[in-house]
Amino acid sequence: MTDTHPSDPAAVADWRSYAAEIRATLLAKEADRAIGNAPHSDPNVSASRGGLSDEPAMAPALTARQSLLALGLAATLGSRAALAAELERGAILILTGVRSELVIDLARLLPAALPPGFFVAKSDHDRLRAGAVTLVRSEQPGWLTYAQLRVELTAALASPAPIIIFLPDDLEAREILGETEARILPFRLLEREIVAEFLAQAYPGTDATALRPLLPPDARLAEIPLLGLMLALRCDSAEAAAALLTRGGWPAETETETANERRGRAPSPAARSEPEGISLAELAGLGEAREIALGIVDDLRAWAAGTLDWRDVHRGLLIAGPPGTGKTELARAIGRERGIHLESASYAQWQAAGHLGDMLKTMRGSFYKAAKHAPSIIYIDEIDAFGSRTSRQSSSNKSYEQKVITGFLELLDGIAGRAGVVVIGACNDAEQLDPAIRRAGRFDQLVHVNHPDAAALAVILRQHLGEALPEADLVTLGQMALGRTGADCAAAVRAARAKARRARRPLAERDLRETLAPDHGALPAPMRQRAALHEAGHAVVTAALGLGIVRALRIGPEGGETLSRWHPTDLTRAEAHRQCIAHLGGRAAELLMLGDASGGAGGDLQADLARATQLLLACEVSLGLGDHGHLSIGALPDPRLILSLPPATRARLQRRLDRAMEDAQEILCRHHQLLDDLGRELESTGFLGEEALAARLAPLADAHASAA
């Protein structure tokens, strides 16, 4: 068993004088260094030249950080005599709980703390000399600490020299040494008596004993970041510094670790526990993805309890959907599940580690962490950034990308052991992923998530509102939020609260309405009329053709928007023509009612004209639904392909677009009055929800159903 007995009481009582000895040794070294670097120490330089020899030498001094660490090291080791006794018997001495950012500084201080006759070995040859001490520590982030410590310890054990190990706070001695006997000393730093001595040194004339009761308890001091302690030194007195430390308000450890994670350092397991929030079972708008995630959590718990064999556990889930649809929130909710560890990563985070070797190491580290804390889920955001080895797009980094994907596949296959770890990946477009990544056994299921419906949006709004606005009309608010994502709803609630705060009044429902449906009156009247008619045109044509349900029409400062849910159907040539008519319905309404069309139907790949053009282009060269018969180039074409088509083919596509436009105008002519009424109402209100639209468009839907 590992020896964890406490230090000798007499040695512990002597730690203050030991700290003074360490400081004196450090100051002597600083003085020697200053003499060696003095300009007039060069005998070839004249003493009278520039008056350099007359300048007073700067007195050596220690930084506040060095002073604090000297106190902590002395308090931990006890005394030179106690340390000498351990080193003379060739012991393995472990200092546990060493913060990673302190490792380098402590390594520099250690030689000053060693008893006479001992030194820190810097090479394998040094370790064979009498008095050598081997220091084993890692300066690497996250999981690399574990790997590097094992490598360094293996090398150190090849010689009889005593060993001192700096062990980070997320590793236990047993993980490194097993049952080997070793002396374990928890590294002491932010404790009352140490901080009191530290402040007494910083403020000469202060009584450390009198200062100690003014400081917070050890448990609270341990939560204060070093930044907070250093800021306290800016106070006018030691008492004021103690009062500042007692008031607290410093970032919690989880916040500190989150910042470290953003910089690429893996946080400790304890720091990754999610704060209170929406539970996985309560998440709205994720449909099947949430149900599968709940099943995965249940499987992992059963595996951990020994009631389910690993071969029967769900291997992984791939979630695809637009940004903001709740994929990341799903991961956060999983992290709040009892007994399940969440390891979060992304391609960008792994790549930030450095060159190819570093990236692969960091990837392995994330999987190692997940396996170490199983049962766990490793969540990989933006997984489509891995790309595909089968992509036809050329890349100057193709070899690099292939090696990264190959390394990732090895981890997914669990060559190094993946029992207890389920992988959930999130992406915007699963088609961009390498087929080998998507196959069963790596990701058992692919689920597409889309924008939430009105009912889910109402639930999401209530969750973000909490107990505020208990009487709010969430049904209407959910309708107004159609087309938004869960992230949009969270932002809308924050904006509404901010608006109420600026007005110095309680949050009101109108605040939320105004953030969900910005004032359409900001549009000039002619633009407002055109936008309303455009969206009304889409609604009328969609309903007349029976393509689907028009869920909402909205106009705001940026223009208009039609939200529809089309019925699933086979895409035939006739169906492609009907969809093309619907895409052009807004532009047709402008031409019919105003005599000309604006450029609002174009401008980007999601605009009406682009979608109609891409649909017809796909029919022509990819789907076998054009005049080229069964010819197909396979994947959906790049829209720019149309520029390289023969003139005759381009002219044929233009004629099909023209026919779709004529048909759209003919439909709108038949329902001219409905178009006009709908346009005027939208122009006036700025928003029409599904219920209101269903009532107004019912005659068109009934007529289509009768004709069918």
C-alpha cells in the first residue's frame, strides 16, 4: 500500500525557518547572478567609461510568486532535516495536488530547498552521482501529464537516486505507482497560516499570528485563484488584503477550468460538472435525438451497474442540423446527468494543439479521459470539419487530412479500449463526413434535427423565462418564434430582460414580443408593401398547389420571411416544376401587383431564384429528370456549373423557369383578392401565424384536396 502517514510534528513546526532558509538561498543565487551580469564586471571595460562603475548595484529580491511558493514548499516538506531523512533512504516522495501552472516555478525552487549535499539531476549521468535527486513532473496539459509522468518515472527508476514527483490535482498516486510504497505529501499553499505569513512578508511590520483570524477558512482560501491573491497585494495594508480575500467574489473553479479549456487545456473531471439547468428529459425541440440520448444514458448506467453487457450498449449517435437547433445544449444536458461523465471536444480544439503529432495526441487524450472516467460520453462538435477522404475537391493538405481521419477512426474503433465510452457527434451536414466515420459500429444512428415547431418553441421560451411572466400567452409567442432556434429564443429572452432593465421596470410580455418580431414599421412604406405582397404570394401559391402548410409570414427591418412545412413526396419532373412555381411565387406577386420585381428574390444561395435554379439544374444533370434523359453526374452539382453549360442547355433551363413564373402568376391572378387581402394584413401587423393563415388559406387547400 502507498504510505500516506503525516509529516513529523517537529518538522512541521519548523517550516517557517525552513522557508526563510529557502528564501536566503534564492536571494544568494540572485545576488551571484547580478554580480555575474554587472556591466563593470568585464575587466576589458574601463571603469570610467560612461560612469558604469559608479552605479549602485540593485539589491536582489524575490517576486511575490516566488515568496509564496517558497512558503508552500517549506510547509509541505517540513524541514531540511525531514527531507534529508527521506532522500537518504532513497524514497519516492510525491507532492500531490500541484497546480499545473506552478510546476515550472516549483521545479526552479526545489534546488534551494534540498539539504546540503543533494542536487537535482539534469541527465542520466547525473543520476548516478552521489547526492542526485530525480525530479519527475510534466509541463504538458491534460492527459499528456499522465503519459509524460509514466515515461519520466520509468527512466528515473533505472537509477537508485531518490525521486520527487510533482503530481497534478487530477491524478492520484495510485494511478502512477499502483501499490508501490511511497511517501505522499499533499502540496500546501492557500492555507490560513501560509497566506498569513505571505502577507506579513509583503507588508513588513505585520503580525502573521494576528492576521490569521482575519482570513477566510482554508476551504474557501483553496478556491481563490492565484490571480485573486496577487490582486490582494495591491491593497494598502495586510488587513485590507485579508478583508478583500474574505469578501470573495472570485471566479469559481469551474469557470476557471472553462477558460483553460478554451485555451486548449483539458479541465479536471470535477471542473466539468455542469451547473444546474434544463435536464435531458426536459429538452424541447430535439425529438428523436433526445430520446436516443436518454436511451444511451440509461444503457451506460446499466453497463456501470453490471446489468448490461458492453456489446449491447448503443455505440454512438450522429446529430445533423443547422446551427442553433440545440445540438450543443443536448451535450450540456447530458453533462448534468447523474453518474455520466461528459468529455467535450471539437476538431478545431484538437487542431489548436499544434502540428499533426500534437493533434493526434490531443485526440487520444480526449478519448483517454473519457475512458478513465467511464461511464462517459464524448461529445464532438462540428465533426463534419474532418471532411471526407472520398471528396472530389482537391486540397493541398490531403495527406494531413487522411492521417487525421485515420487516427480518428482508430479511436472510434476502440483499438486502445473504448468500453464505457459512447461517442456523440454533431454537425451541420452529415454528407460532408467520410463514409467510414458514419458507418454502424462507429455511429449507430444518424438523426436530423430541424428548427423547433411552435409548441416546442413555447416550451423553450418558458424554460428560459423561468418564473417570469407566468401569464404570458406562450402559444402566440411560440408562433411568433417560428423559424427561430432554441439559441434564438434564449437570445430573445436575454434581449427582452435587458430592455426592461434599461427602462428600470419589470419584464413585460411586450418586451419579448418586440424581440421576437422586431418593428416592421422600420421599413419604408413602399418596401413594407412589397415585402408583404412577396410573402403573401408564396403563401397563396404554396396553398393552391397543396405543397404543404404555411406556418407563418413575417416582415421586419431586414425584409420578409415565409415559413412553410412541405409535405414529403417523391421528386418527379412534375413535382420539381410545382416546387419551382412555389419558389417563384413571391416574385410573381410583385410583378402582378406592382408591375415590376425587386432583387430581393436573389442575392444568395438560399434566395428564391437560386433555389429554383439549383432545383432545375439538379434535375438536368444529377437526378435524371431533365432533357438529358438518364444522364447523371452523381452528387448535386455546384450552382456555378450552370455558367459552363452549353448555351442551348442554359436556354432550356431558362424556358423552364419562365414557365414556372407564368404558372405562378396565373395562380395569383385567380386568387387576386386573397393575395391583396393577405398582403394588406401582413403589411399592417408584420406577422401572421399558422392559425390565422390556416383560416385564410382554407378555401385554397380545400379546392386542391377536391381536385386531387
